[in-house]
Amino acid sequence: MAFKFPFTNYHELNLDWILKKVETLSVKAEANANTIATYEERLQTAETQAQNAETSAANAQTAATSAAFVAENALTTANSAQSSADASGALASQAATKADAAQIAADNARQAAETAQATAANFDGRITSAEQQASEALNMAQGFDEQARAAITTANNAANVATEAQATANATALELARQRTALETIGSQQTATINSAGASQVTAINNAGQAVLDSIPSDYMNGVELVKDYTLGLYPQIEADYASILSFDNGADNIPVKNLKVNIIPNQSGTGDPSPTNIRPISGWTGAEIQRTGKNFLKVKYPGRTNNGITYALNEDGSISVSGTATGGSYFAQNYGFVTQYMTLLLPGTYTLHSDASSENLRIYGTLYDTSGSAIKNIGYDTGNGSTFTIADLTWFSFQINVLNGAVINTVVKPMLELGSTASAYESYQGETYEITFPSEAGTVYGGTLDVTGGLLTVTDGYIESYNGESIPKTWISDRDVYTAGTLPSTGAQVVYELANPIIYQLTPIQVKTLLGVNNIWADEGNTALTYRADLGLFITENCIANYTRFASIIAGVETGLTASQTYSAGDYFILGQKLYKAITNIATGATFTLGTNCEETTVGTELILAQ
């Protein structure tokens, strides 16, 4: 603002006014100086705050860099921890495998101890029984001698009759051939003679000749069938009652069985009594599979492979050639994952897995699966002595080979899975499967009888998917109830019940032929029964040995292993594995039986007749 004097004339200006203005200006100047000082202080404060902000920014940058470094170290530590965890997991898995193997070994040892104890107790009892029956056994020996001679005479007579029948058939065939030749010659002569007589005479002669020829084959074939029937009668006929697996060791070669029947039962999953809190689903069958094998149940189906330096080649006879140097633990399996086409389905029972090629470096074992595909357990390694296991339900089996790291292998593995707890000599798989499809009008079958050789399906049970008060004429089973007479199933339950009247369907009959010797016949759908023909030689041997072992403890020792339990002089006899052997040198207690060196197997027709 411009300064303005209050006076218009200078002569009016006086000192008092000037002093007052100077004083006023001084006050204002002092106020302005204070204001300037305040602004300077505020400016200095702003500069200080800016410097502090800059310092904080630098500190923040340093902290961010440190945080990044810490994060990187944390990631490295996490990766190391993951690697350690993976290694620990692998070690834990190996430890678990070893623990399983140890448990299985302990179970096998316990079973072996129990078997040994039972065998010892049985042996004591047999000794006591033998002492009590000595007199009876000696009398039976003479009777057995006569029976054996009679059996041999019967067999020889049967063979002579068969030979005579065959000779008669051959003579009949020769006579027929001669007559046919004569008739053909006469026919040719007559044809030449009647060429001029006309077609009617030729036709008459041909008809007459054909009538004669037709009569000859009929008689001849009847004779042949009579010979066949007579020959078949030489094979003993044996009935085998219902069992989950029909097993016999005296089958005749390539002879059809008779009356092969399957008792069809529904399949109920789970265990324990069915209840609303323990529902056990029920399933039926739309067909049947009849299985027939020899001793060996195992058919290796998975093709060969190379794994960690070891090559596995599947051979036509079911054996596996194994060769190479293992660069790590090497495996061959019948199944990778649950693929049943490569696996073996086993019925309840006791089985033994073994191979003569097993060792510490090459081990065979198996894995058991339930029917839903869940692995149950490994059955344990066979390193040369066999591995025995028992199953209580329908179970899938997968065969496997393990070669240890660093092992050099060049061998042929011949795996064998057989019924029972004893490993016997290898036999290749000789299985045959007979598939039967039920008629579509029968639907799913939950109970009944299948006559395989007669071609009849008899359905005895009906099925209700969800029970809702229907009338049930007879007994029943349910997925959630236990049957009690006079009660009904729960609403909503699966029910299989006995029909008031069975329903019969006609099928195509099927021939199932036996193998020579050991046969195992079964069906997944239920127990089987049949009538089979036994091989005459095996039948006589089996029955002679069976009768002989009744007094074997008096006339010859009974051995249960390859180590002699008593002393034998040259010429003495002993029983081992249902066969009769003779000592050809002196054998001390504890010595090992060696065929051809200190003992030999006898024959039924000579050495078996000991009473001479």
C-alpha cells in the first residue's frame, strides 16, 4: 500500500507525529522480522523432514534387499527339506518292505514249527498204532500178496481180451475190404455185360450192390464201438463229490469225464453277518467257466521286458529266460496295476509257489488282490525252498520276479504254483478253459445246478433287487439280514430266495477230458462234482500203495523227507511220497536218500509183493 501523509501542507508537519509513525513502523518491522524467522524455521523443518524421508527410503531399499535375500535362502532351505523328505520316504518304504518280509518269514517259521510239532505227534501215534496192529498187519500182508497177484492177473486177462478184440476187429476189416473188392469187381463185370441191356439193368445192379455195401459198414462200426466200450471199461470209474477244487492224481489220458456238475451259488461280497450297518452286496452269474489244469496253476501271460539291465523273455512252455547285469533293482511282473487278463484267479485253499532257479540274487514272489482290485499282501520271497500261503476267499494272484542290484544272471525260471504245502517237480502249465454262456431268457442266475456234460441248467433261486413286501415261498438270503425261519427281509434289501418250482434250460453239452495223472478241475461259480476214469496202472499202484501203507511200519519204514529217520540194510524197503523204494546199499540214520546211489524206486508187479 502507498504511504500517504495526513497533511497537505508541510508547515503542518510536527515532530510528535513523526515519532508516532516511527514507533508504529518499528512495531511493524519487528512483527515482520518475527514472521520471517518463523518462515525460516518452518523451511528448515521441511528440509530436515525431506532428509529424514530420504534416509527412510534408503533404509526401506536396504530392508527390501535383505528380505529378498532371506526369501531366496528360505526357498533353498525348502528345496533341501523336500529332497530330505523324499529320501526319508524312500528309506521308510524300504524299511516297510523289509518289515513285511520279516513278518512273512516269522509266519512261515511259526507254521513250520507247528507242522513239525504236528508231524512229531502224528509219528508217535503211528508208532503206538503200529505196535498194537502188528499181528493184524502180518496177516494182511499175506492177503495183500494174493490181492496184488489177482489184480495183475485181472489186468493181464483184460489186456489179452482187448488184444483178441482188436485182432477180431482187424480181421473183420480185412474181410470187409475183401468183400468190397469182390463186389466192385462183380459190379464192373456186370456193367460191361449189360451195357447193351439198357440203363434200367445198370440201375438195378448198382442199387443191389449199394444195399450190400450199406449193410457191411453198419455191422463193422457196431463191432468197433463194442471194442471201444469194452476197452473203456478197463479204466476204473471213480466218483468225486462236490468240492471247491476237485483234485486227483490218477486220471486217464484224454478220457471225457461224466456227470460234471456245478452247484451255482450267489457271490456275496464282504465279511461277517449282513446287517443294516454291514451291507454285503449280492451278485449272480451270466455264464460259467470250467477250468482244468495239471499240477501247475500258473500261466504266465505278460510278455517279456527289459528293466535295469535285465532282459526277461517269455518262452512257449511258460518258462522265462532271464539274463543280463542288474544296474539297479530289476522287476518282472505278471501284472502292472490291476489287469486281470494277465493274472490268475485262485479259489480258497493252500498253495505253494516255487522255482528251481530261485536264489538270493533272483527271487520269485507274488501279490494277492481281492476281487475289487485292492492289494492284500505280498506272499513272501521264494529263494529256493518255496513259499506257501493260504487264502480264504476268491483271490487274484500276480506272479513277479526280482533281481537284486549288481547281480549277473543267465538262467531260465520255471515258476510253478500248486495246490498244497509241498513243492514237487516242475510241470508246465496244461490248463484248459471251457466257457459256457447262459441263455438270455435265464438272465442272471443266482442259484441252481449246471450239468456241464449233460447240457442242462437248472435255476433254483429267484432275485429281488429291492424288497418291498413280496411273497417269498421258501428260504432266502439278504444283503442286510440274517435268515431266520418265519421272518422276512428288510424293505429295500437285495434278496435271493428259493423258487417254489425250479426252471430248466437246455444247453449244449461240453466234453471235459482229463490229463494223464494229476488233474485239478473247478468253477468260479460254485463247488463241482464229477465221475472220471482212472488210468489202470496208476489206479493199481495207488491202491496197492494205500493198502500197503496200512502195515508199512511193520514191513517197511515210512519216511516224510529226504533224510533217513532210521537205519536200512541193503534190500530193505521204505515208503516216501506215496512210492515204494528199496535200499541198494546200507543207509544210516540221518543219511540223505539219493536215487540210483543208495536206493531205487520199485515197480508194483515185482518188488511190491514182499511176502514171497
